Amino acid sequence: MDPLGLKIILITFVVFVPLERLFALHAEQKVFRKGWANDLVFLLVNGLVIKLGLLAVIAASIAAAAWVVPASFQATVGGLPLWVQIPLVILLSDLGFYWTHRLFHAVPWLWRFHAIHHSIEELDWLAAARVHPVDQILTKGVSLVPVVALGFSEWAIGVYALLYQWQSVLIHANVRFRFGPLRLLFASPEFHHWHHSNDREARDRNFAGQLSLLDALFGSLHMPRGRMTTAYRLHRPIPHRYAFQLLYPFVGDGVHQSVPALPATETELRPANPAPELASAVHPPVASGLTNR
Ligand SMILES: [Zn+2]
Ligand SMILES: [Zn+2]
């Protein structure tokens, strides 16, 4: 029994730390960078909470699917060769991930949960762990429900989950990989580092988890040739410790009184709780994308 996933955490550490030393995007960044202990707590405690939440979502979708999707259809889908099922599972799941993630950026009260992930200032192999459980359970839940309900096999979903897990760590890692000609198909470190960038031009871009192709299709891609982003910072201070970060979406300003405010030039980039009309002015591509889909 390894409910906290200690073995896989150790393997990930052993694989990625040398990789980040050899191919560092930010060579000056330390292995034990700012907030690493907090993110380790996220990885250990949150990981377990998220697994339990997702198991509940999957069990509920299997039960609901039995009422909606004919068993013969599920049997046909589950009987397709794995080389057909796996790409379909990745595509369908990432479509769910893309739109849920985009919604988390566009809707102010959802953004309060997702802001925890964007509060990270130095990206590395551990950064993917800093995510509010409500954010992760909803985003991953929406991406998993259709593939479970449609009857894709456990093997196909298992391979997808494994690929997602490693790709998620890789795209946050402090490495300068760009994926060459495949950069417009698969999400890379270059692609996702731009998602975390505090550059004005990169705001609300690159939402996909695995397929950068989706951002190209839906008009939200930002990957200028020959450039990598250099700075990551949320435009509003978020409390630094795990427990406060979990509470932040519910109590907001009440838990980060002691965090110094950013200069006005930075705070103005993203309002703390933009009113709906202001949100549409701040995120025009997202707002129009959502109403048009
Ligand atoms: Zn995001
Ligand atoms: Zn991220």
C-alpha cells in the first residue's frame, strides 16, 4: 500500500531533477526553490484528496452512464483496438480539460480556485502539484466523465492517465524543450510556461493539457517563435501556506491580509474579483469563445 504515491514521487524526482539541471530554462533556479515545501504538501496531501474525489466522479459517471448510454454501444467502443481508443480518449479528455480550464479563467468565482495554481513564481517538476482540489476534481472530472461513460476500456483510459501524469509534470518542468515540428500538436514546456507567464500578451492563452492543437483550433494559442517566457507571477498576492491557499477561494482577502500588495502596475493586470462585465472586457477572446461555442 502506498496511498500517498511516495514511490512515484521519488521516481519523478530522480528523473526530473537531473533533467532540469541538464536542460534548464532558468539555470539560476534552485532545486529547493521558493515554496517547494508547500508544494510537497500539496503533492502528498492533495494528491490523495484528488484521487478520492476523482474515484467518486468516475463511480457516479459509470452509474449514470448505465441509464443513458446503451450497453451495446459501450461494448463496441470498448472493443475497438487500443491504437484507435487511446488517441480518441486523449482527444475527448483534453477537449473537456480545455473548456473547463478556460471557464476557470473566465468566471471570477472559478478563477479564485484556479489562482492557486497560477500563484507559483518558479516553475519546475513539482509545480503541477499546486492546484486547489476543487479545481482539479472539476477539471479532471469533466475530462474523464465522457470517456468513462462512452465505454472506453480501462486499458485505454489507464494509458491516457499515465501519459497525462508525465506530460503534466514535464510541461511545468524547468526545461527548455520546444518539441520542434510537434509543438503545434502536443503541449510542451514552451507551451505551458507561456500559460503561466505574466506577459500581458500571454494572458488567458494555451489552455490545453495535452494537445496544443486545441488552442490553435480555438484561437487561444500563444507561442511566439524563438522566445520563451521569463517571469511567472500572479497579478495579485495569494497566501503562501497550504491551509490558507485551500481557504482562499472561500474567504478571499480575509486570509491574505499579511501578504504585501504588488505595485499598482501589476495589480491592474488582473482584477481580484472582476465584475462580469469587467471580466468580459479583461478576457475578450475567452468570453467570446465561450458564448460562441
Ligand atoms: Zn490556467
Ligand atoms: Zn500549470
